Amino acid sequence: MEVDSWDSNLEEELGISLDELKKWIDDAVDKSEIVQKKKAQLTELKEWVEKKEEEEAMTDMLLTDANKSLLECEKLVKDTYQKNGLVYRESSSEDEGGGGGKLFSEVIEIDDDDDDDVIAVMLHASYLSVFVSQVPSQSMTQPNPNVTEDELRVGMTILGKKRTKTWHRGALVAIHPAGNGIFKYKVKFDKGKSLLSGNHVAFEYNPTLEILYVGARVVAKYKDGNLVWLYAGIVAEMPNNKNRMRFLIFFDDGYASYVTLPELHPVCRPLKRTWEDIEDASCRDFIEEYITAYPSRPMVLLKVGQIIKTEWEGTWWRSKVEEVDGSLVKILFLDDKRSEWIYRGSTRLEPMFNLKMTTANTQEKKLAGQQRTRPNMGALRSKGPVVQYTSDGQVGASPVKTPQASPSQMLSVQNIAPPTFTQPYQRLLPSLAPGPAPITHTTAIIPHQSAYRAPTDRIFYLAHTCQPACLNRVRPTRSDIHRGKNPLLTPLLYDFRRMTGRRKVNRKMSFHVIYKAPCGLCLRNMEEIQHYLFQTRCDFIFLEMFCLDPYVLVDRPFQPQRPVYYIPDITSGREDIPLSCVNEIDSTPPPKVAYSKERIPEDGVYINTSPDFLVGCDCTDGCRDKSKCSCHQLTLQATGCTPGAQINPNAGYFHKRLEECLPTGIYECNKRCKCCAQMCTNRLVQHGLQVRLQLFKTQNKGWGIRCLDDVAKGSFVCIYAGKILTDDFADKEGLEMGDEYFANLDHIESVENFKEGYESEAHCSDSEGSGVDMSRLKIQPSALVSSNPVGRPPKKGESNDSSDDTFVKENYFSSSSVWRSYTTRGQAKGNKEGELVASLGGVGKGAPGGGDNTLKSTRLFFDGEESCYIIDAKLEGNLGRYLNHSCSPNLFVQNVFVDTHDLRFPWVAFFASKRIRAGTELTWDYNYEVGSVEGKVLLCCCGSTECRGRLL
């Protein structure tokens, strides 16, 4: 009820009038201690405000008087000059010193400024600013609001830039119009005066968060030990939770540092293109590229303790990551224990430098018509730090709009929705033809696999010599009796026992696995298992069906929860193992694709599979002795093409598993070999699909493949099959049908690039010193560092074992692609500007010796072919087409030669790079080259902790 609408009946009932009630309430409020305390505080605040207003008025009056006195003194000085026949003028010391050129910074100092070396500045009390810890709702790439001329008043205290590149406090004594709405500002410092442009003066007060954005021009504090500097820079990163609510500032001289809002001062008249105010050319180019590409920022993903090569003074050195702070990393040089902070997107870090080289090389190939965006089946990604593409869009940044790429530009193994710049990566497979009618199924309809129960009876061993009779009671009459079962479970179904033991050593528990054969013999390792299989002539259980990893469970099948759509086998019996299909999200069927487990040569592609052109072996021991097997020797000899030119005697399969990728390829035994196909240890991929897999609908990546059982590390999973096209025909078909499932057969290029890297290193190893002399390269890395290196610089000619002799081809870059290494502040103090320019003149010179050492590509020996062949699995292919991308994949690609030794046509096989738990999606790294499609950005949503952020 409203008090104003007090009813007379209610007043009579309560016995109190409205006025009396209001008075009683006011008295009660006045007597409250809290109210009395607040009133006292309000009174004190009013008195304090009045006092401050009086002080401000007094200060303004003193400044006005001081300004008038200063003008009067200046007038007296001019009169004195005139009486003595002298000319009083404002000029630059460079003009008088014969420099011959106007300073880029347009800082004109008055002649009476005698102290040009004042660098450190003592900071006085500054205004207290309340830091707003939330991100503004508007874009952080918004333009800076215009500053009106009225805000710059004669007599006010401002910051001005001196010729030392540092900024100092001073008083604005005069504003001179220079025409076209441009003004010059005369600033009086403690020692001397300068005539400055509007972009070289800054307000003394701290800016508000609303007027700051990425690319904003500011003056910020830079701390070096006990010294405090004021330098100009641009805002590179707005406050967010990742950087602990700080601003990342890129200073004009190439350094980077995190600062807080009270340490910033806004520039009065910044240029529209803020990077044009930076004198250093390489830094200016870097800032322009950074602001243009924002919010997409490539940075190296680093962890504490990682070893990485870092450039310093034109040489690559082995270094270690000491600390990671947001976008900065603290690097410790292992040679002399120097440490410095570096921006993680700097090309002083080797991964970023390699990315720049790769991007430039890709652009050159694109201009020559040789480069297309397809997964590189032969590419081997480094195991070291990777470049991650971060995006600040989640903290308020507006995504940059770019023209959309045409379908011919977007090449991928996965189908992708209509291209937009910020679209997350996903696979939307086309419905080429209607699939089976969607039928709603329940879990009961899916064939339920009964759980394996280990026999309880004990097997006793009697001393004997194992022979085929040991397996007579379990030897099957049909080879496919257990078709579709987990291959690791197969030995147990034939009465083998898999037992897990444990032991404690030094208070640490360890587990191990042993197998017991049906005859009671214990098999403790893979050598004993292999020997037993040969002794018993076992042709129904193979070596790859055994696993000694105690963490791989053979009886843990994955069962879908609530399938909506189910197909028992999408291959229609073409694979040895059924490939089921499950959709637990909706009733959408998979695209109907002509399934083929073999590759299909198209017009213009001839694969010579004749036995006359194959190397065969005559082994009788299952090719266990690699030194006697001709096919094994092909694999071993090919490893001589790797860096170091040393043959790896352990290359190839090890007990029917491949632990890591072999770039030079694997040569399996073939139809010309005399070894037994079932017992041979060098036949794996040719046996086809063995593990149980399932096609399923993912939440945000379309269709994917997952394993239904645990998969041991190094196990063969499947191949990538489809139509093999020539490069020209692939371009034509890609325009007509789409190129989402194209993949390069680039085994030759992959090995040549691998070898090329070593030859470059060998070429550089003869140079003086142990590091890589970057002055011999056509490209030098730019850097953004945050503090002066701590420690001693290496002496000239000093040999350091910790540095790496990494070198690149002399003609890798055109002369227009040059990134220079920034000098440190300590070096800048002792160097003249002319010397710095001279040092750039040597960049791009060829290596000593000259001459053209360009090697002819192996592919050119095949009738002059210049480009690799393409696998197209869009309309016809196998399950490999559904494998999704991940930045932390659990599969790796291996080129295997089975039916031909033609280097152009290897089989593309996938192997498990780690132990994979049942129900896990299988993924591999597409090895896309980021930036290879101009104007196209494809975000990655693999969800990995090491996600690089972008595919393209």
C-alpha cells in the first residue's frame, strides 16, 4: 500500500495519523548510528572536495603565472639576441651537424637543450585510476575517438618525445599552426625545449579502458632493473583472464612487456595507421602484419622445460623454456646461461621462423602453379614445439572480415560447410545418394557380444619340444570361425591364457604380461611368442594378435549407448572385418559412397605391378633375419637418405608393429617373394583391416571413426584408398565435383625435403663458430623481446657446443622477404644509425663459393613429371576418408610399398602412435600449411590441449 493513499478508516484503526508516522520514521532514522556515521563521512568528503578544488584553482593560477613569466623571459631573450645582432631560431641539431636529412621522428629540439643523453626519467606522482576488470562490450579493434584541440592547452603538463627515443614530462608552452589543420607543439622539459608533432606528445593522465584497443598508440613504462623508462608503443593485447588482466605492449624498438592501466598514457594525435610512426622498418612491418591479421595470432605453444632453438645476434642457439607468461616466454640460453623474455610469436623462435619460410615458399609455389592445399601423406611433422593460432575473439575482439575463397581454393580431406572466416572446423559430408532408410533401433537390436570368460581350469606344463601337435586340439577347421572378433582376443579364444603379473621394485609397482600356450608353455616376450608360432606351424593365429602391454585390455569392448541409426556393415562384406555404422545423435544416414578397399588408377595413371619389376626374397624363416631378407634390406638401405646418411639397422616392423613413422618408407614382402604369406613378419598392411572399427556421428565434426577395442601402440589400423588421379585431372575434377577428399602422394618430395635439411646443415657446419650465421641467409628473423638479456655475450670465434648448425637454402626467399633481427637496447646505445643500415646491406648475399648446386628432383626422372599424383576418396574409397584431423592425433601416416616399388605409388597406411582405449575416435594430422590459401582461415576444433587453433 502506498503511504500517500492512506485510508482514513485505517488511520482510525491504528490510532496514528500519516504525519505522525512520517515523523516517527524520520526520528528513528536520524537516531541510527549508521546514518549518523554516513552523514559525518559525507560532510568530510564535501570539505575534502572543496579543499582540492581550491588547490586546483591555485595550481592553475600558478601555472598561468608561470607560463606568462616564461613567455616574458623568452621575449627578453629574443630582444637580447636582436640587440646583439644574433638570430634566435628553433632548429634541429642534426641540421647544424651536417646530417643532411630531416629526422623521421620530426623531433625538433631547441638549441639551449644541452643534455642529449638524458635517458632515465624520475616519475612523479600520477593520477590514481580505477582499473575496470571487465572487457568492454565493443570491439577492441575500434578506432580511437578524436581528441579535440581544446584538450591541449598551453600551460598543461604533457609527455613529449626526445631524440633519445624516450619520453619525458614537460610543459606545453606554445601551439603553432603548421597548415592543413596540423599543429606543432612547443614543449619545455627540465632541460631544453622541443618542437613536436601531435603524434609525439602524449597526455600525462592515464587513459580509460574504453578508449583503448588493439593497435592503439600509447606511451608506457618500461622497467629495466631499478631504472624506469617511458617508451612509445602499441597495444598488442587487451586485458583478459589469460594474461591476468594486463596490457601487452609492443614497443617501437622491438621489445614487448606486460603493463597495467596506470602505467599507460594516450598519445594525443596518433596517426591513422599507427604503425607508420615506428622508425625501425622491420618492427614497423611486423606491427602492420600483426594488426592486420588480428585477432588471429600465430604463437609457439611452449611448456616449461622444453628445448628450442632461439636466434640471438644472427645465430641459432639451443635454449630452454624457463617460464611462460601469457604471450611471453622466458628463454634460457644453455651456452652462457643468459635469459630473456621473448614474444611467443617472434621469428626468433625456430618454429615461427620455419613457419615464415614455409609460408613464403608456399606463396612462391602458388604463383608458379605448383602448390595446392591437400593433406601431405608423406609429411613428417616435428615432435618439438608447434605454432598455435590463438584468437582473441572470445574477449571482445571483432573478427577480421576477408573475402571468401572459392570452392577450388578450399582443398581438404573433410567436407566443409560454405566457407566463412570464423567458421569452426567441421565435416559436413554431402549426401551423394540417399543412404539406407533410417530406422530407429534400440540397443537390443545391435548384436551384443558376450563377454569373454577366462577358463578356470589350470594348465600344467610337461617338459617337451613344441611342435604342430601342440595346437592340434584347438586348430580350427575354418579360418574365419572368429571373424569380426577383437584380434587381440583371438589367441584367448583358441585356449591361450593371457596373465598379468606384478612386482614391486624400489617401492614402485610394475606390471607385466605373459601368455601360456595350450600346451602349458609360458611365453614371456614377443621373441618367445614368435618362436612358438613357427615351431607349431600356427597359421590361424598371428604375431600381431599378441600384446604384452598390461594396460591394453583385450576384453573391454565398446558398446554404443543409445543408437538411433545402425548399419551392421557399410562395406557389404568387402572388408575382412565388418565396419558398423552408428548414429547416436539423429537418424541421419551416412553418405552412400562406393566402397573400395583398394586404390583405383584413373585415366592417365599407370601403376606397374608386374612381378618382374619387384625385388623378392627367398626366406624360409618368416623373414625374421633382416640381414638375409631382400625386402627388409630395401627398407634398411632407404634409411640412408635420412639426415646423417646412416643406415638404421632396426628400421621397419618390430614384431608386426611400427613404433614411429619411417619417412623413407617400408618395403613389404610381395608376390614375388618365396616366404610364407601367413608366417612372414614383413607382411602387415597387405593383410588389410584387422582391428574392429565403427563409423559414428560426432557432435561437431560430422562422421568419424572410432575403435571398438583397445589398440596397442604401433598397430596397423587401415589404409587410405580411393581413385588415383593425375594432378591436371585432379584440378579439373576438383572444380566440377569438389576436392574435399584429395590427398597428395608426395613420398618423393617428403624424403627430398628431409634430406635437403641435412645437406643445408652440413653446408653450414664449416662456418666459423658453432652457431648458424644468419647473415648468410636471405632471411633474418625479427623478434619482440621484453627485457635485456641477462649474462655475458659470447666472444667472437668462441666455439659453443650447445648451438645448432641449422641452415636453409640460399635461394629460399626472394630479396623482398627480409625480416631483420632487432638490436638490444644496450647495443642501440653504442651503434649509430648508419651502421645499422649498413648491416642490412649484407642480407641476401649468396654463400661463399657461388655456383648453382640445385639438385634435380627424383620425380623428373619419371618422364619429366613435375607434380605428384592425387588420391581422391570423395565418390569411391574406404573408411580412411572418414578419419578426422587432430593436432594431437593418435594415428600417424606411413608410406608402404606392397604391389609396386614405384616411388610415386606407395600405399598410405595409418598406424597407432599411442595406446588407444576402446571407444576413442581415431584421428591424424592433416599437415595443412596455414596460410596456403590466401584469404581463407579454417579454424580447428579438435579439442586438444595442444590445438594449433587453425588448419588453414
